Amino acid sequence: MDGTELDLWGEATAPAPARRVSVLLPLPLGRPLDYRLPQGESAEPGTIVLAPVHGRMLHGVVWDSDPDPAFPLSRLKTASVVPGLPRLAPALRRLIDWVASYTLSAPGEVLAMAIRAPLLAPLPDRTVTLFGLGQTQPEGSQLTAARRRVLDILGDGEAQSLPDLVQEAGVGAGVIRSMAERGWLQAIEGAKAPAFAQPDPAHLGAASLSGDQRAAADALAASVADRTFSVTLLDGVTGSGKTETYLEAVAEAIRLGRQSLILLPEIALSAQWLERFARRFGVPPAVWHSDLTPATRRRTWRAVADGTASVVVGARSALFLPFADLGLIIVDEEHESAFKQEEGVIYHARDMAVVRARIESVPIALVSATPSLETLANVEAGRYRQLSLASRHGGASLPEVAAIDLRATPPERGRFIAPPMIQAITDTLERGEQAMLFLNRRGYAPLTLCRHCGHRFACPHCTAWLVEHRQRRILQCHHCGHAETMPDACPACDATDTLTPVGPGVERLTEEVELLFPDARRLVMASDTIGGPEGAARAAQQITDRKVDLIIGTQIVAKGWHFPHLTLVGVIDADLGLAGGDLRAGERTLQLLHQVAGRAGRAEAPGHVMLQSYAPEHPVIQALISGDIAAFMEAEAEGRRPGHWPPFGRLAALIISGEDMVETDRLASELGRRAPHAPGVEVLGPAPAPLAMLRGRHRRRLLLRTRKDIAIQPILKNWLAEVVISRNVRVDIDVDPVSFL
Ligand code: ADP
Ligand code: ZN
């Protein structure tokens, strides 16, 4: 009943104001929708409600915008408050709005990243069933590998929930239930869900920091205590103790009872980092990434919201967690392009982390041995503070870097390891040290062709060659996943025994290594064969334990690992990243190779790095050899400044894509014709994207470049408003593009 209500005396009184609320839904809508709340209910902004949309019930959040008072109340649908859920704090709401307007996404799409996963599942009870060890144990043939893993995990003492056990032991739920039925496990009903233990800053105590480590740690800790916004670049060569240093700032936040967020580019490869954290603080941190089980996600999300998870380490999506009292943000390896999300809401987690820090009024530290030009420019402009660690910790020297000129000393025909590299590996292995070969290409060969007719195997859905994976006997597209079995004869000319691999991938390189060093214990580390986070952790442990002599890997070997016995790093194709020629090709190659090189010589024995190159005179190779990265970055900056290229200007890409080429081209040219004209504003394109076809969609690109003092979003908005975008064609907007594919 709306309208009037009778009071005791039977007279009409003014109706209680019906509660209209504006609700942001996790959908690509332009704005929040208005709802009303049931009589007697009210909801402040941030409250999570269930609201009907197109016949479905969705979780949404009461937003700060004002509902339309003129709309007839009776026609509003009713949303109801979901009891027991935390409210989204104003800072997180502002972040969502901010990210939406910066990336030109719908606020609801950004909201979806903040609330989707934890809320869609039914609300958990306050209590759960935990499993512990039972009275008897399986013996003999009953003790299968799966059962043993479950028992091993529970052997540590703590009882675990079913989903956690399933995930940790890698077994089906049925295994655990049947073990409980047989009395090998004991089900503990109604237990409290395990809470996140509090990290203890005094557990191990701070390492005895060197002079500049101490100074940097103190400065960061002081910023945490200050509770004000500041951005610090913490840089220093690989192994200089940056992690050691920023963990002291985290310790300070813990002491002050405030939460810390640490963003890592690839959390799945961070086993060593997590171990190190646990050693320092006694317990592991809360972890956030896309592979968590729903139950763990829900538990973590709640614990972040109620403040019991005091340190969260996560991938970029952790940026949208509902921190109760955030005190510090760290972005480790800030230069990494993995921080850029390329699909859905296209955003850069490093940049948005700075935005969150500003909104929350907390310090943020960007950490890297090879900071991005964007960050360096901000230091130069005085917006960011710089704290530098000068040298490797404990007297470990930086590895010596040399180039192998492939023009002068080429590998044998059909081989990829040049004689000087073979010699260096031989010497290293003879000394009982470890060597690593780096090649950033998965599979056996990046291209297969027919020697008879010249046919090349290409993806039917993408502008890309199919990559041979010999062990799996397939040809695969690394863009869309399309795979076909390797044929016996050429599909074009029917010739047999004419299909030839062109170029190396790690699989092929491994074959060569087997021939050259048959006695060396080899380990291949590639993202598709390593076996997930656990596999990566096991591999790292094997290397640390010296169970391996020679490591062959793709870029996953570059990631922050600390391998004390590794003294030689060989880069098979140092020119690989330079070919693309996009804006940051040089910068990115330098960062990657510097990071790979940084794996060598991290303990007492000195490290050596050898770069195989056809162009050793290239500035990137020269910078790696001399170690003068700063000079290289200055030269890069000078190259970008005059043309107003980032970071000295702004860039946004429009990617027009559709299954129909004519329609796609039509929209691309229409956008080209209506391109904005103004001083300091320039449009390049339309042009076919380098990946002119991706997953069966044709792709065209336009690039909008403006001077730094011109806001790019309003220009984009006006521009897009001038064209009609049909349903078959899509325009993706990429503000501050990192990829130009
Ligand atoms: P970065 O993050 O700069 O690569 P790390 O923090 O990983 O450097 O340090 C490299 C290695 O040196 C690690 O094994 C770390 O534990 C050790 N280390 C760094 N600083 C100290 C210190 N002050 N005392 C003891 N060990 C240190
Ligand atoms: Zn493909």
C-alpha cells in the first residue's frame, strides 16, 4: 500500500516517504536504475540489494546518484536489501565511477569486477563442515596416491573444508566423502570457517637492512604512518632487496592495524614470494586471483571487507576488493604489461591503483628494476618520489652481460645455440653451476611450411601462423586456441615428408639441448606445460635444491625467481621483441631481458648473461651490455617527447571489429571521416590491425593522440556519438593502449 496511512484518530497523515533508491547493476548500462524499497526499509549508498532486471534477480549496489523523483512510484520495481553483506565503502564507489569514466566503460561493468564472484553464490552459513584425520588410516593398496595427498595435507594438523581440500589435494569431492565414510577422515560439523591468521611483524623481525634499504624502508613506513596519499617509485637492480624493503612498509601497516594490498603481475607464479612472506610474518597472506574456488573467494572477499584479512596479495582484480581500512598499496614489477587488462573493461591496474591510493588517501609504492617511462616521467615532473637501492644485496655482483653476434658465430644449420653459448654452458655445468636458456616462444616451431609447394599453416580464424606442438602432435593458434592434428601430407600439394618447422620454440630448443648436453638434468618451464601454480612452485623448488642443471624456459622464468646456484643465462633470440616495432617495443624488450638476466648470479658466484643477436649494435642490446638503463630510458624519452607520444601526450585506440568485413570497414571509415580536428589532437588510421582477423572477427584500428594538457575522454565521447554502431560491429576503446595488435 502506498499513498495514505491512517493514524489512531482515523485521520490521514502525510505518507512516510517511500524509499526510492538508485541501484547500480553489474551490467553494461549507461547509468543506475531506480527501484523502491519495501515499506519500512531504507538503504544508504553502498548497500547491496537484490533487484529484478528483465525477469532475473541480480545483486546491485545502492549508488550515490539521486533517483528521479518525478517517476511514478507505483511503476518502480522493488529491490530488497540483502542482509549480512558489507556495504561498499564510498572510496570503492568513487573508484568504480572513476575507472568507468576514465576507460569509457559502463559503471556497471566496473562494478561487476567488484561484486560478481563473491555474491552470486548462495550466502554461506557462518559455520562449515571441516575434515580432519580419522581414527584409522588406509593401508597397503587402500593408500592410493589421491588419498595419500589428502592425508598429507591434513597431517599438518589443521582441519579443512571440503572445497579447500579438493583444491589443495587436487582430488574429487567423492574421494574425501568416501574417506570420511570409512572413518579415515573425521567430519567436524558446524565448525567456524577458518579465519585469516594475523601476520606478525615481529615473527622473523626485519632483516638487518643495508643503509639505502633502511632509508627507503623508513621513508615508506613513515608514509604509511602519515596516512596521506603519496606515490613512491622504489627502484634498484634485481636482487637489491626491493622486496625486503617494501615488506617493512607492510610490517608498519600491520603494526598500525591497517590493511595492505600488494599487486603482483602474475600471482600464479608467485610461490616463492608467498613462502617468503610466510617466513617473514609467520602466516601466508590472503591471496586473490581468478583461479580461487568460489568458497575461498567468498571467504576472502568477506575477510577483506571486515578487515580480518590484513594483507592481500593479488592479481590486478584485487584492486576492486572492498577493503575496510586500506593503509598501503604496493605494485611490484610496475612496468609489467600484465597489469593491463585487455578485455572487458580495458584498464591498467597500476594506474588505477594510483587512483585508488589517492581516493583512499594512502601511500602507494611502484616497484621495479626497470621502471616504465610513464613512472619515470612522473618522477621527473616531481609528482612521484624516487627511492633507489644502489647495489645487489650482500655483495652479489650484477651479472656480466655480453652479446653473441650471430652474423660472426652462427649456430650450425638447423640449430639455434651458437658455439660461444655452447662453450659457456659447458663451462658452467663443469663448475657444477646451473644454466638457463631463455626463448620466449612456446611449442616446437612458430611456423610450419611445405618445402615442396610453400604452403604455410595459418589459423582459419586469425591472422597468425599455427604453432607446432610436437609432443601433442598438433598445430595450434596461440591467439584463439584453434588446434588441428599435424597432417602426414601437405594439405595443399599432397606431398609427404615435406613439412618443415621454421624457427625455434622451447620444445625444439630442448631437443637441441638433449643432443648437446645429454647428461645434464633438464627442466622446461613454459606456461602451457608447467602444470599450473603448483607445478611452477615444484619446478622452482627443484632448481633451488640443485636437482636440475639446465633450465629451458619462456618468459615465466623471468618472473622474480631467486635461484642461488644459477650463474649463466643465455638468451636465444634477443631480437625477438624488437621486430614488432610498436611504441614500446624497445622499452619492453629491455625490461624483459633485464629481468631474465637478473636471474643470474644472485648469490656468491658471479653471473653471466649471453645475448644471441643479429643486431648487437641495437641500443637495447647495448644498454643491456653496459647496464646503463637510465641512459637508454632517457633516449627513449627524447624520442617520444617531440611527437607527444606517451608519456608526453595521450593516446587512445579504437578497435572496430565484426564478422562482416564490409560493415567493419564501413564503420572504420565513417569514424575516420568524422575524426576530431583541433590543435593538439590527431587521428591516425583507420588501418587494418596487425591482427587483422582475430577469432573470426575483422579488426580495424584508429589511434587518437592528444597533447598531455587535453583530456582525451570528452573527445572520444563526442566522436563516438557521431556514428551509429550497428549490432554486428563492436568498438572497443583502449585508453592508454599498451598493445597495438
Ligand atoms: P629485489 O626485490 O630487489 O629483486 P630481494 O628483496 O628479492 O630483491 O632480495 C634479493 C635477495 O637478497 C633475497 O634472497 C633477499 O632475501 C636477500 N636480501 C636482500 N636484502 C637483505 C638483507 N638486508 N638482509 C638479508 N637478506 C637480504
Ligand atoms: Zn586463431
